[in-house]
Amino acid sequence: MAIGKKKTPPSGGTAVASPQTGKHTHPYGMLSSLAVSRAGSLELFRLLREAVPIIDAAVMKTVRLLGTFDVCCDDPRAQTALRRFLRTVPVGSLRYGIDAFLSTYFEQLLTYGTAIGEMVLTDGHLTDLYNADLRRVALSFGDSPLDIIVSAQDDKGHFSPVPWPALILKSVHDPEPGAVYGTSILKGLPFVSNILLTVFQTTGVNWERLGNVRFAVTYKPQNDALDKAYAADRAKQIAEAWSTAMREEGAVRDFIAVGDVQVQAIGSDNQILSSEIPVRQLLEQIVAKLGIPPFLLGLSWSTTERMSSQQADILTSEIDAYRRELEPVVLQICNTFLRLEGFDCPVSVDWEPLTLQDITALSQSALLDAQTEKIRREIGEDKHDI
């Protein structure tokens, strides 16, 4: 055969090429490519909550479990004014009350590890609270590691120190030694979440391929010369007849062909990999990092009452720790308001109990302690009589 001369295919054979499919990636594929810079980490944690619903649900449930509080002052007039202020203070443009400010502040602290707020003064009085956008605020060390400088971004993109740093509210969660910013509770989840999203994406692609049944119609010409001569025409007729039969929606049509024709469902001999075990393993890692009991997220992994009670106790200790982190911010707001209103009295924060179930458990424990003490006294009196 001469070089460059094409080999003529047999008259009875046809070649069918399927379109090349690219690599299927989930819509949040940038999770694995975001930079480790501060701006990149802010976008990364925002995308994590948007991409994985269970992460967003865990953060919001933690915020709601924080509960509310009451303030107490020695001066009744100061306490009345402070309670009215905390109940009606404008937060941003559309919300009111300290609970609205604190929920956004706490959500920011959990998601990004750092939360920034501002107390707004009008005519020498504290009138508004504002949750700052972390993308427009920067923290840095001053002359010493104990001096934190808060800088805000102007319209031209330049950062400059704020003129009244005493009016800035700031909190960091579990900062690393020597770091000015805190640590997000979502740290460590991008890698696991990326795998989880890949499993979900490939499961959807497999169901799209195998769930929407596609058929392979194969026509094999016989050995006689006439059948081979008209193989291409017959294959074309079969293809047109099959397309017509499958195009009629809501109607059942019979497909009749002469010769050796085989119809098979594409992928019918393959099985979709089970995703239950790997997905559960990934979710266990996510839930363990977020510190929320699985039953609060709709995951029925533990069915024993004792296990749920222990998980609730752990959650209670977590919420208490978060309250201790936020209490200095609440006290700063209260003290600033009282000083500007001319009051000079100490203020304390009294958090409400977490749940009624906790109160019941504590009451039952106190009852058992009292009964035990009573039995001990009775046993001691009996010995004394003897």
C-alpha cells in the first residue's frame, strides 16, 4: 500500500463517534483554587456555606441557640433606660434591637473568625449599631502586640485608621499566637467539602446518564452480497424509524426491523456506586468540626436517648463558651450608652437558660441530691439511737 493512501472501509460497516465529554466539576470548583490570602479566605468561607447546606444550617442553629439576655443595674432609672435602648436601637437600616446586631455579629465571628461592629453617635448620644463588612476593614498591630489598629477602606480603596477607635467593637475567635485575626470554625472543611461536592456532582451526572435511558441500536448485515450492498441504506432507515418511535411523547410505538437488529439500553449493565457510606463519613467530619449534634441537623445517626443527652450537654458547654466571648462586646455597648447618658453604675449581663430541658434536668438532679442527703441523715439518726 502506498504511503498516504487511505484505506477504504468495508461497504457493510459504519463508524459512529460520540461527542467527547469534558471533566465534570461541581459549580463550586473554585474552593480548591482560592488563595490563602485574607480576601480569598473570606470568599472561601462564604462559598462553603453557600455550597454545603449542612454547614450553613449548623452556623445558623448555633446563632439561634445563643439565646438572649437581660441587663441589671443598681440604678433603676439606668436599668430602665438601658433596657429600652437595647430593645429599640436601630441596627443598620432595617433592623432593631441588640439581638439583631448580636446575631449578625456572632454569625460573622463563627464564619470568618473575626467580627467587627461600630457604635454610631448622634449629638453625643449612642443612637445606632452597625455591622461592618470585613472586606472593608483591616486589623493590624500598633507599636506593641497589645495595640490593635482598626483601619477602614475609603471610596478609593485606601485603608486608613478609624478616627474614633473607642467606638469600634471587635472580637476574634481562637486566634493563633501572634495573629491579629481569629480562626473560623470552618477551618479544615474546604478539602472535605470539595470531596463531598464532587460525590454529589458525579452522582447527578451518573443519574443523568443512566436515569434518562439511552438506547444503542445495532444492525449486523448478513453474509450475502445484497445485504452488504444496502447495509448503509438499511442502517439509515432503521435510525429514522427508531428516532420517529422515540420522538412521540406519551405514545407507545412498536419498532419493527428486518435482519439482525439488537436494541440495548446504554449503561444497563453498569451499577451506580453507592454514595451512602462515603457521604456519611464526610458528613461526620463536618459535623465533628462544627460541634452541632447530628440530630439537630436532621441526621439520625444515634438513636439512643443517652447519646442525645450527652451531645446536648456538650452543646451547652459550647454555647456557654461563645457567650463568654460575646459578653465583653455587650458590656462595652451598655457601658458606653450609660456613660453618655450620665449614669455611672456597674452593669451585669444575665443570659437566659438554654432550654427548658436543661432546667428540668438540673431540677431533677437537685431533687436526687436532696433525697440522698435525707437518707443519709435518717441512717445517721438510726445509728445514733442504737
